[in-house]
Amino acid sequence: IKNAAPLLGKNEFLVVNADIFTDFELVKLALKHLANPGRLATLGLMESRHLANVSVGAGSRILGFRRPEPMDEETSRQTYCGVMALSPEIFDKIPDGESDIIEVFMRAISEGDDVFGWTYDPAIWSDMGTAASYWELNQTLAAGRNIVHSTAKVEGELHGWNVVGAEARLEKGACAENCVIWPGAVISEGAWVKNAIIAGLVPAGMRIEDNIFCESCNADGRV
């Protein structure tokens, strides 16, 4: 986050973790933060989902993180959902090279800074931080359909569900089943791919199954 300081200047800003997919109410989170000048941060929280490791006190003030036992004055346990509104003063709290923002908040709270939470129950929240969870998310969103970008060229066959990105190509005689095919990827003539994420070239005649991430494949099928 600190690396973004030259771009953000002295403005409040929103942070959304790159490995989540959600419909969290970001505008309401931002307004909640802006309505309370002097706050260092307002974190988006969820109730009783995944790992509840945020100790919340009266008025939604965050008391601590990652505590195995309830803290004094703790009124609830919430889950941090990967979105937050921050004041520019946060940059003064982050040492060079620090990558764990939770550690930053823990120090800031101990120094008396105001860190609060805002709880919202999003209809959609998914951690897609691994190739497997990313594939599963696409499977859920596709809901049994084929979603094909208007610039993709599909001359082969699509079975089950597939998500086909911009300018991807499925050549004649090729077959894809339950796949995420990235923009610009090519499944060559006669190739067959199933339960895979395809991000590059699949040579002619190759068969790939249950290969969660295939960036580019050799003639013998190795990634």
C-alpha cells in the first residue's frame, strides 16, 4: 500500500484486495469513513463467515486482531473481508517494506489511533487467491452456461460450462469442457481440454484434464 502513496497524495482512499470477488457496498463504506474525520481506517467486516478474527468493541471500534481469547470490552467477533477505507495518515504508520497491513493496524491501535469497522453482509464474497478457488468461482458464476466474449473465435465444441475471454481461439476440431480460457489463449485443432484454466497455447491434438493452470504446454503435455 505504501508504494501507492505518490499516486494518492493526501486523499482518503479505498483498498480492495486483489484476490477477492465481492459485491460489498464500497460506496457506503467510503461514506462511513468520510463521515468520521480523524479515523485512521474503516474496515469492511462480515458476520460469522470464514475466520472471525477481528475483536470489535462498542461503537464498532476495533480492539485487536488474531486473538485466541475474547478481549476486554469485546462485544463481537467479525471477519475482515478484504476491503477498507483509509486516511492518508496510514502512510506514516507503514515502515518501508511492511506488507502485512494487519500488523500496521495492531501497532496503530496500541498507539491510540482510531480504527473502526463497518459490518455488511455481501450477497457475494469469494476468496480466489489460488488457481483452484479461481476456477471454482468461475464455475459458480457460469452456472452451467458458456460465457463467450464477443471477440473470441470458437470453431470447436464447448461442453458443460466455459468462460472464454477476449480474442481467445478454439480451433476447428478442438473441444473445451468446464474451462476458463483466458484472453488471447489458443486451443489448437484437435486439442481437448477439461477442468482447466488455459492461459496460453495448447498444441494441436493435446489432451489436458484437471490441469488447474496451463500457461503454456509442451508437446508431451507438461506445463
